[in-house]
Amino acid sequence: SADSGLPCYDAIASIQAYQEQDISYSDLCMPSMLEAKPRLAYGFWGSCFNLYQDTTPHEGYAIVKKWCDSKDSWHVYTSNVDGHFLKSGFPAESVCEFHGRIDEWMPADLSIDDQDGSHESANSEDLVRSAVQKRITTLPRQHRFKVDEETKLLAEHPDEDSSAGVPFDAETKRPLRPAILMFEDRYEPLLKHLSFAQDRYQRWEATVEE
């Protein structure tokens, strides 16, 4: 991502708008910030989304894609959340973005209930993950958030009538959260969602180690 001109990790928050508010990168990446300071938090994630969509992946992605295309079996395992592997033409089923991806959003208050009361059945875990997957919203690449570039705050409070670009859940009418693993993030539905690609990668890894 750095070679595409994108700031990495805490460099994302090393700007005047956050420094004036004494806000660190770790502060911005706490799930609690979405409730405590929604305009700040959604402004941060919205500006990240806008930047990642506006940025062209560097040529290294094309080089790696060519290598992969020449192989019978391969898989990408990445902590990047910018979605640039998919943007560069890598098939989603061969990419594990184990921290999530910026264009995927989900309800922040999903309840995980095991329908049969146990996890003993082989299908139970798959059923739970399938239910979570159905509540994931993938934002189109042309989507944009309205963020004040001077303050980095969302242009408006994220309510259902806002035109600031925050997606809302059709069932609860509440704002969605990024389906990204944040600091101290123990949100079980998110972990279930991310485990889908992680398990797929591990199954592939097991085949190449045989």
C-alpha cells in the first residue's frame, strides 16, 4: 500500500486535524469511538474509504497477479484493508484479508444465537457464519463519504437522513460499522465473518503442505 502512496498504520493519523484534538491512531481504531464520537470515527473511516478508492494500486499488484496466474494453486494472505488486491483483479475466493476490508460494512449490534442450542453439529458454525454474511453490505467503488477535509469530521451526524454517506442497516435503521478488526475488537459477528476467509486459506494451506 505504501508504494501506492497510501499512509500506513499510525501515519494515517499523523495530520494536524487529529494532532490538534490529541487523537491518536489507536484512539481512532477503537470500536467504542463509533458510539462516543461518531462524527470523528465515521469521518476517519470515511476518509480512509475515499482515499483507498481514489488511489490506483501500484504496479507490484500486476506483477504478483501475473505470477499467480502462472501457478496451479495460490492464495493471498494479507493484513491490508484497502481492498487493492481485489481492485487489481485477484479473485475474492483466493484472497484472505484477515483484518477485513474497507468496503465491507456490517451492523454493530448483531446477536449471535445458535439455533440448535449447541455447536456440536458440523453445520452449526457454518449456519451462524452464513447468517452474518447475509448482513454484510459491500459499498460500491463510486461510493463516497462526505468528510470535512480540514477537521476530518463527518460532514453531518450519521443518522438515517444524513447525506454524509454512512450506510445504514435496512432492518435496524442504525448506522453500520466497518467490517474491520479494530483494536480491542471482540465483536463476535465480525470474528465469524473474518473466519470465513481465514478457514478457506487454511484449507488451501493444508493441501500444499501434504
